[in-house]
Amino acid sequence: MKKVERINIIMRYINNRTQFTISEIMQEFNISRSTAIRDIREIEAMGMPLVAETGRDGGYFVMHNSVLPAVRFTDNEVKALFIAFMATRNQQLPYLKSRQSLAEKLLSLISENQQEDLVLLNQILLFEGTNPHNPDLLELSDLPHPMLEKLIQILLLDSYLLISINEKTYPIYLLHLYQEKGLWLIEGFDLKEEKKQIFAVDQLTSVEPFQTKERLSKKKIYEKLSKQEEVFNLILELGPKAISQFKKYHPLKVSISYTNPYQTTAILKTFINVNKPEELTEITNWLLFLGEDIKVREVPEKFLGGLQGRLNLYCL
């Protein structure tokens, strides 16, 4: 039993009793004394009112009629929460169905002056994807792919998954779940092919825990990944203008290292798979976006030919 699950069950166990002892918790949940004490302390920290009584017949007493202190937010905390809610419009994030109820609960906890500030913020702040003529009108679907929430629920229990895309299945160990260009993507280690792969959540037809006794351990997976690290075949030097463009947008797997204390020059190293036309096109468009403030140290010949062709096209 995982720690979070155990603590939740202990809390329900305690809530049904007026008194209990550490020994009872140890026996009921088959845990050591030190673990039982740590769990009780965490439960107390969450706000459950317990009173400890020492002595031979001592233990813990549950104060069922006690009143916990009301939650109070500072002005800046209220604004931070409200702006975070506003920024999630049209972002297709999981659990957005609960956003409206959260906003209503937040408004009920704050003063009238704080509410007026939030109304003003709602009028003057616009985020990407918001209709400027009617901020409450959603231009895109505000809900993510239905498979995303199911995927996250499973991931909270286990990172080993069996995913299906159409009729093909992939046993994977999930490394990252991330969003890029409005799409949710899975970066996972394919346990069958023993290599890193990326899958679009929108393409999933099913997802379930991968139950098998012969699966690779997390340590073994990362050992295999470290041995499979691809050599860099694209190395660039970036000047201040290119760095500014890089900060505006860059592919997730690409990063830069600054080469002076003022962060006005940097070096970029990455690997381009020249056998993937879509990747070549994406990187080509991105390099043109960076502009002229770059120097090429190393580049695949096949990629260079495609880039030159694009430049000639612009010159016509």
C-alpha cells in the first residue's frame, strides 16, 4: 500500500473513533511504530484535531466538535490564483471542469474590495486564445482530449502503461507528459523496442496499467537511455538577437548554454534525425525564425541542402 493511500485510510479509521493508540494503528495497518508516528504527525499537520495523552492508558483523542481556523488569502495570493484561472482558458488542460467551482469558492472567501479588483483584472487582462471583444467567449474547445484525465489518473498509481493507437499496442514506461503547440504528448520508453518514443495523446484509443512481472526496473530503463544518447550533429553559436528569438519559441528537446556572464552569446547543441522529413522541416522553419544572428559550427549535409533550398526559394 502506498503512503498517500495508507494515510487516507488511517484518517477514515481515526475519524470513526473517539480514541486510539499507536499500537492499534500498528496492528491494524501492519506498519512499524516509527511509521505509525510519522503518519499521525502528517495527519495532524493536515488539520485533523487530535489530542495526545501520555501514560499507561494514554493515546490520541479525536476532537470531533473542534472548529478549524478559516482560510485566509493575502491580496497577492488572491490575484495570483485568479490570474492562473484566467490563463487556463483555451489551454485544454486536465480537470478544467472543476475550474468554475474553484473560482466560485475563491470569491466566497474574499472581501468585496478584493472581488472588485478581480472584476477589473478580468476586464483588462487578455491571454492567448481569448476573444478580445468578449473575454468570456471561448474560441477553441476548453476541454482536453478525454483520454488525458484517464491517463493522469493511471499515472498517479503507476508509470508503466499499455497504450493503444488504433489496433497497435505499446508497453511503455512514461518519462514525461507535456504540452507542445497545443498538443499533449507522451515521451516514453518503449519496453518492447527498448528505445525512447513520443506519442500524441489525441491518437490514443486506450490506456491501461501494464501489469507484468518481467518489466524493466526504472534504474535499468535510465541506464539503457543513457547508453542510447545520440551524438550532437547540429551545433550553433547564437548572438543576442538569436537568443531573444530562442526565448520566444524553441522545440522542447532543444536547450542552449550561455558562453558569457551577460548571457548575450550562447551555444546550441542538438541531434537532428535526417531520416524524418517532418523533423527536418520543423527545424528548418525554426532556424529561419532565429534569424541571421547565428554561426553554424556543425550541421548534417542532408539538412544543409534542405535549408539552402528554402533560402533560395525566399530569394526568388
